Amino acid sequence: MSQVQLAEFSRLLYSPTTLLLYLTASFVYLYALTTTVGRRAERERGRRARRVGGIIAVLGVSAHVAHEILRGLAQDRLPLGNMFEVTSLMALVGVLTGLIYLQFVRRRPELNGFVLLGGGLVLALALLMYAEPGPLMPILDTWWRTFHVTLLVVAMGIFAAAFVFNGLYLLRDTAERSVAASGPAGRGGSTVGAAHIGDLRSDPTGGGGGGPDGPDDDEVDLEQLRAYHAALRAGIPTRKLALGTFVATGIVSWVFWYGADTHLEGVTQFLTVNLAMVAAALIARWFVPFLPSTATLDGLAHRTTTFGFVLWTVGVIAGAMWAEVSWGRFWGWDPKETGSFLTWIAYAGYLHARATRGVKGRNAAWINVGAFIVLMATYLIANFVVVGLHSYADL
């Protein structure tokens, strides 16, 4: 195959193939999640659905890896040279890290759907920055690029997975606090009992979430269970969630409006990114009753963030060493250098907050959200808005 044919094939593998496979696997896994608190026959269907979702997810990851390989062959270099390639690899790392960690380390495969949904969103985001395969700028044609950029891209993918876990934690915690605040009087006396049933059905250990094997059908009152699920969803106001997600996404997504060729194109891209994030948040809200306990979700977010922080630290140091080789100085406060340092400070603040008595739970979680916003601002603004030595968005 010629390089042109390889490039075209890689594009088709990326979109629509990988994108559709990720989203399909996500919704199959999310369906399976709803059966973890159902009747025995439903739980068996859920186990079968997880197996189907796993097969589709493997096909999606395989198509994504094939895309990366073919794109590299189409341009005789590693696909780490522009915003599209970096964002695509970020999605791949985030999905792989999340799936492997949930499937084999924490044994929480019921959450795979959220990781795949997040991966699909990042894939779609990368399409807004699509660039045809091409050569590198001479300054990037060095082994330092592979070392430095790979570390940072892997860290970004892991941070993205941590952001998903952290967002789910905040949703579950908000719902539980609302139900607890309403009290028995606020729900006709049924909430406490229903809450206990919901915890048992979704986690046999009593931890309140997501395990695949709950009690038998005659051990629970399904009407109380449904009432508890409805109370959890009602504890997260739809309009408030949608508006908050739209505004938070807009803190970063305005760069697509700013960098577009036309006003219409900019508005379209801005609204597409924001509304996609709002839709994802509303989907997550609906599945809140089936999520694991807040302790489980908090632990997932913390551990993945810790791993990503180590890689980010090494990547920033490697970047300083590359800068000394290329530009004759280790640090020059270039916009992206400054942003990478602020990102390091933000995630260090999160980890410090976790280790500091009195700064845990929601407070620490919101610091994590802020850190991810800083990360995405560094990634996008320094390429689309602020011109500097690291501005490679048009490559």
C-alpha cells in the first residue's frame, strides 16, 4: 500500500470504526451495570452483556492501535507530532489504563462503560483537530521527542481516566448527601430502608456499589429499591448539572471558537464540545444508583492520579533537559512550560490535600477537577491561542 492509502485506511479505522466500537461497547457495559441490582435472571443477562462488551472493547482498542500503526507508517515516524495525534494517543492510553486497571487490578468491570464513554469523547475531540499525516519540524526530529512527549501523553491519558472516576465520585456523593438530608420524613419513611436495600443489592459487602452478585430476589423489596434509585437521581438537579458542566467545559472549549476559520465554524465546534460533555454528565447521572460506593470511586481517582503524577513529573523534567539541548536553557517560562508547571502544582495540591487531615472527600475531589481543567487549558490554549515555542497545533 502507498503512504496515501495507508493514511486513508488509518483515518477510516479511527473514524468511524474505533469511535463507533468504543461507544457501542460503552452502552453495552452500561446496560450490564443496570442489571447488577436486578433479579437473578437479569444479573445473568448482565454477565453475558459484560462479556459482549468486553469483546467489542477489545475490537475497539485493536482498531485504535491499528490506526496508530498505520498512521505512523504513512508518515515514516511515530504519531506524536501534532495535536490530533497526541489527543488520539491520549484517548488510547486513557481507555487502556482504565480497562486494565478496572478489569484486572480492582475487579470492577462494571465501570468499564464510563471509561469507554470518556475515550469516545476524547476521540471525537481529536477530530476537531484533525491533520493529515506529514513530516516533523526539524527541531522535533529527535529521540527526546519520543521520550518527553510519550511520558506526558501517557500521563494525560491517566489523568483523563482519573477525571472520569472523580466525576462519578462527586455525582454519587451528591446524590447520597441529598437522600440523607431528606430523611425518612422527606420520603414517606421509606428512604432509609431503601438505601439499605440499594447498598446490599449493588454491593454484597454492604459498601454501597456495583458488585455483580446481590442477594436473591426474595431478600429485597424491589419497589423500595426503585424508590431509592429515583431519590438518588432526584438528588442531582438536572438543570444545575447541565449548566455547571456547560460552564466548566466552556472554560477551556472557547479555544475552538477562537481558533476557527469562521465564526459559524467556531460556534459549532464550541457548542459541539460543550453539549457532548453535558450529554455525558446526564448519562452518568442516570446511572448514579448503580455506581460503587463513594469510597471505591474516591480510591480509583486517587490511585490513578498518583500514577499519572509520577509520569508527568518525569516528563516535565525530560522536557527541561530537551530544552537545554535545543535552546540552550532548561527553563524559559514559555507558555506551555508555565502551563505544565501549573498543572504539576495543581495535581501536587490534590495529592497533598489527600494526605492532609481535614482535606478529603469532596474538597479534594474539586481540586482534582480544577487540576484537570488546568491540564486541558495548558494543552489547548498554549497551542491555539498563545504563540510560543511549543505551539504546534497547525502541524
